[in-house]
Amino acid sequence: MSYTLHHPKWHRVAKPIFWWIRRWAYIGFIFRELTSVAVAYFAVLLVLIYCAVQSGPEAYAALMGLLAHPAMVTISVFALGAVLYHSITWFNLSPKAMVVRLGRWRVPDLMIAGGNYAAWFAISGVIAWAYIIG
Amino acid sequence: MPTITLEVLRYLPEDGAEPVFQEYEVPLRADWVVLDALNHIKDHIDGTLSYRWSCRMGVCGSCGMMVNGKPVLTCAAFLESFAPGPIRVEPMAHFPVVRDLVVEVTDFMDKLTEAKPWIIRETEKPLSEGEYRQSPEELGDYKQYTMCINCMLCYSACPVYGLDQGFSGPAALALAQRYNKDSRDQGNAQRMEQHSNDEGIWGCTMVGECSEVCPKHVDPAGAIQQYKLAGAVDWWKSLITRKGK
């Protein structure tokens, strides 16, 4: 826009690095982003368990021994809490992204979020069942 | 008559100095909003104070400012809700300040234009075939996005725009989605080309504050997530189509 070429000096404010501590909503957002680290932690853990299983009973027992250490148990409990918070807030946001229509009827937000929770519990149930019978 | 203190950020570019807060004592009247207080200052205390306003009834979207650190329309922010004060009034965050409480909005206007906010047709049907009809349900798909008054409060609340001025921003993306969801429009592909990148829909990290501060209860955060879903579906479709060839 050429009409802004010749103008008095504008004042610009650079965003400070700790911009997110100014409002609770931003702190909540940053906290939620940080819970992604816990998601990554469990993903890496899953890969390590898979590798240990492939390597044989001794490697698996060694990994289980490491995970049973009180420090690792504490980390896992915190990570579990963070992953649950991440998952629940994610599922609660799903109706914002999904508008589902069946003919002229719009599926209510509660049913979309509920569908996600149902799938979560069903998949978790199948995994738990496979673990118990295995 | 009780009074309340307004701490107003003053920026005078001709002085070449950094902005400073100036205090004003104004009457604390039950029916006064922050904009009334600014008008009182302008008319009776300090005529050099600069700010934008017009309708005084939450329609024009020109009196947006930061009040106690939150982006609000000053015509809808009652003084009593901030009592006993002081009330800190600053220009909208993330925009260059021209003078006092007046910000530069050219970037925002350009981003609105980039969203192609008009109905795009691949082919126009002849007039003899009549108008493009739309059911109430089809209207309902996008109606809330038409309520945007371009007040830019969502840009002030969006940290992504604050950190990266290249980001298209909540209002422009919601406006694009308003036309994408319009059953008469056929311009989705053009808008997707404009917005399916890191400075468009994928730049949004879903902070959600844009929807929280919107005075017209538009949900730009929701619009962007729906836009993302459509972008992801388009990407998968293009992948399958490429593999199929």
C-alpha cells in the first residue's frame, strides 16, 4: 500500500520471550504443548520395549528392571498424568474441527467427542484383554 | 462524584521518544464505558489524545484497545467493572503504533484481501436459470463467520501473529472459511492454495484465545481447525490421485 510509505516513525513492540506468563490462558496453552514431551516419552518407551522383546528375555528383563526403578516409576506416573491431560483436551477439541452432517441433521458436539472417547476406551480394552490373555 | 484513574499509553512520533503512560482522573459513572472516559479526556482534559472510534455500540469494530492487558472493544468495557482502578489503556497488541492508541492496520487489510472474501464461481449459470438458492441449513454452516466486524481483537490475542507477522491470522482465515462453507462458492481450491502452508492454517497452534476475545462470538479457532481438516483431506486425496495415475 503506497499511502503508508511516507509516515511518522511507528512504534513496534517485540514480543518478549516470556509472553506466555502474562495470562492464565497462555500458561495453560504452554503447559498443554509441553505435555507433548510426555507423549514422545511413551512413544520412545514403546519402541524400546519392542526392541527388548526382539532381543530376547534377558534384554526384556533388564529393561523391566530399569523401569521398576523408583525414579523411572515417578517419571512414568507424571508422564501418564500429562498424556491423559493431553488426550482429554484433544478429544474435547475434536468437535471444533469436525462438523458431521447426516442428511439435514448435524451430529451434536457431545456425540463427536463421545465417539472419540468410546474409540479410546474400546482400543484400550482390546489391548488390555490381549495383555491379560497373553 | 467518584473518580477512577486511567493510565493511557501515549506515543508521540514527532518527539522521537519511547511511549509513556499518562494518568487521567475521570468521573466513575455507572453508565460510562472506557470509550466514554477517553472521550471525556479528549473533550475536557487533553485534546491531543488520539484514538479511533465510531459507532459506540459494538458494530463498527474500530475502538479495540488493550484494557488491563486484554483486547476489548472499549465501547463495551464498563468503567465500574474495573473499579477501583487504575485502568491501563494501551493500543492493540501486535500492531505498529502510529500515535497514542492508533495502530497501523494495512497488514490486516492485505490479509483479508488474500483470503479472497467473495463468491468464486467456476462457471456462472445464465440469469434465466434463476438465483443460487440456499437452504437454512446451508446458511447455518457459515452464518456465524459473517458476524465478524474486523475489530482485530483476535489478532491482538493471538500469540502466533505476535511472533510471526506473516501468519494470516484468525479473522482472515475465518473469513476464508466463511466463503469455503458457502454452498454457492467454488473457490475452495484457490483459498487452500493461499492458506495451506505454515503462514496459513498450519501456523495456528490452537491457543484458542482468538475465539475467547471475539465480541461477536465468532469462533475463528474452530474455523481454522475445520480448515485444517479440509486441508488434510485434500492432501490425502491428491496423494491417492497421484498414486492412482
